[in-house]
Amino acid sequence: MSNFDLIVVGSGPGGYVAAIRASQLNMKVAVIEKESLGGICLNWGCIPTKALLKSAQVFEYINHAADYGITVNGASADFEKIINRSRGVADGMSKGVSFLMRKNNITVINGFGKLQKGGNVEVTDANGTKSVYSAPHIILATGGRAKQLPNLPIDGKKIIEYRKAMSLESLPKKMVVVGAGAIGVEFAYFYHSLGTEVTIVEFMDQGLVPREDADISKELTKIYKKKGMKVLANTSVEKVDTAGNGCVVMTKNRATGKEEVIECDVVLSAAGVTPNLENIGLEDLGIVVEKGLVKVDEYYRTNVAGIYAIGDITPGQALAHVASAEGITCVEQIAGHHPEPIDYNNVPGCTYCSPEVASVGMTELQAKEAGYELKVGKFPFSASGKASAGGVKDGFVKVIFDAKYGELLGAHFIGANVTEMIAEIVVARKLETTGHQILKAIHPHPTMSEAVMEATAAAYGEVIHL
């Protein structure tokens, strides 16, 4: 048995960040990981998908080079090389985490970790050998995996999830994407850009990215349809027949009852994630789980002393940057600091399709339902000089203010590189910045970020360039 001050089970963006912060605070730390350092995010999620999307974007640029006065002949996409590049990027990032573990003197234990009583963790390695490690503090950061729908059983061949979608052997001619959240719309853009005929089926009635502000959803749906993708909103997948060479997908419109049959080569199930809670010892210790997630307080303490949980297995947003922030907050509290609890109303969300989507705070509907009197401003990128020069005029910035006090209640962006712009709003909300303060803060010209100032000006009836 080896003793540590802290054991972290899982090395994703919650686990490895928590481990490093703990090491900085002079704790003796071990990380238990059953697969590759960096977890799903670095190996099969955030990072490799962005590599795929960049390849698709470059190919799209080349195909529209004539719009920029450039002639390109004979460009083609090598699907295998695109996939290999993505895997190479992921491998490099995982090696980077391994370096950080060594740099911070963190012990990495390979295997599957299971809680035992008395502050112990049993680890089973790839050969089935069991070892036990102990610590007064144990953080569970086991992450999540693709959610399986009852009528959409994932077989890894014809019905696939995001991991397989990042490593297919060949480009499918036709694909049905089930689910229009971030995972669904990102992969839909990637495959469509390379030449796959894509149909997106979304259960909710709003359309693409249904949890975003209604204006964002409407705009992205319009753009995707213009690109040539088929979008079926308010539609359920009733059955998928995989008996033949391909797939036969039977759908039903929830409003009209209209049924439609779609033939394709592969179905991508993108219905979200489910937490990895099985066989990690929660029941043995009596750790409370509510609605499928580990119940924790504002410092991620479970009901069992010395056991903590962060990331996708807890009720907060299932996002990498949320897991990292939770890990740091948890560890600093363990170390006797007094960190400020996370404000889950000020967590940005980013979707890396094309155009990108980024948001934080309330949607317009949520703000109205909360009883606020609103000032809402929108500024289209079609009126932006930088967007026009860059040939990326799709989309807009939308900002929502409380009319009484000027509080910035929410912001919703759709356009090129808007995931790089949303942090301005997050910081502004953190600092309780008012609409007038944003309006009077000089934004550089020409930039895409000017649209934030212009949208704010529109909310207050002072817009110049519209």
C-alpha cells in the first residue's frame, strides 16, 4: 500500500488540473487513469475534434478560394491523412500532460480505480493485478461517455458515437446525425465539408443547438440548410434497420406525425454524455447519487468525509473548463484556502462548428421568464468591416441587459472565431460591468470584437454602423 495526501481518479481536464494544483500546494499526489492521460477531452473530445474541424475549414477555404481572388485547381481531401493528423494532435497533447505529471512530481498509476472504505482505492491494471493505495482525500473525476438511446444501440460499425466518428476508415457517402447539440453540429459540419451527404435529426423543436438562444438556433439552422445539410427538428428516430449493407433510419415528426425513411451508410448518435459511475465503489461507501449524478456541495465534498467529485459526474455543466475550475476550487479548499465557489450562471459555452457559436448567461426567453425588463441589442457581422474583409459575414452578436440597472444578463454570438470573443463577456459579467461601461470601452477597429460594442449600442439606441 502506498500513501498519498491526495488521490485523483481520472486524468481528464478536471483530474489532471486538480492534481497539478494540489502539487503546487505541496501535496503528495497520485493520479489513477485506465486509458490515456488527458482523458476524453484531450484524446477523443475537445482537442482532436478541433483538429478535424480545422482541416474541414481549410478545405472549405480552398474550395472558395476564388472568392478571395485566388485560383486553386485540383484540391482534394485525403480523409485518412486528416484523421491521422487529428490523432497526432491528440497524442501530442497527451504526452504534454505526461510531461506535466513528471514536472510536478505526480505519481501516475495505470489501471481502473475503485473506492474502498478507510480512504483506500483499489486499482486493477491491464493484467488484472490489484493494488491498493490510500489517501485522506480522494477526488473522483471519472468523466463521461456517449449516451446510448434505447432505440439507437451503438455497435461501433453502422451506429457509431463520437470516438468512432473521429477514426472512421473511410469517408461515408451519407450520414444521419442524431442530436443537434455541440457534438452533432460539429461532426455534421466536418463530414459535410468533406463531401458526405448529412441529415441532422433533432428531438427538440427549436432546431440546431436547441439549448442556445432561439435567435442563434434559427440562424445556424438557416446557414446549415443553405450549405446543403438537411435538418429535421422536432423529430424522433423510431428505429434503425442495420440488416442490409447500410442503415435505414425511420423518423417521425412529433408535431405532424409524418414519417420519413432515410437511407445512409452510418448513423452518428450524438445525444450527449452519460457519467462514468459504474463499479467505482459509490454504493459500497454509501455515496449519495441523485438523478444519476454524484451529490456534492459548493466545494465538491460528497456526503462521505474525504471523498470529493468533480466534472461530468456532478450536476454542473459537462464542459472541460468547468471540470478544471471545479478541480482547482476543490483542491484549494482541501488545502485550507478559501476559494470563491463557482458561479454556474457565468459559464461560457462554445460550439466549434462553422460558423462558431458562443454564449454565456441567460437567453432572452429565460430573462423574460425571470421577470426582467430588457434592453436587447443585435449587431450583424454583415455590417462589420473586419468580417467583410475576411469573407465571413454570417452571424451576429446579441446582448441582453436589464433595463433598470444595466446588468449584462447574457450574450449570444454566432460567427467566425466568436469562441475567442466570449471571454470579454464572461469577465464583464464577473466584474458586474454595465451596458454603458461596455459601450464606452473603446474597442479596436477593425475587429470582430467591435460587434460587442455595436450590439450594446443597439440595445441603448446609439448604434452607429447599422
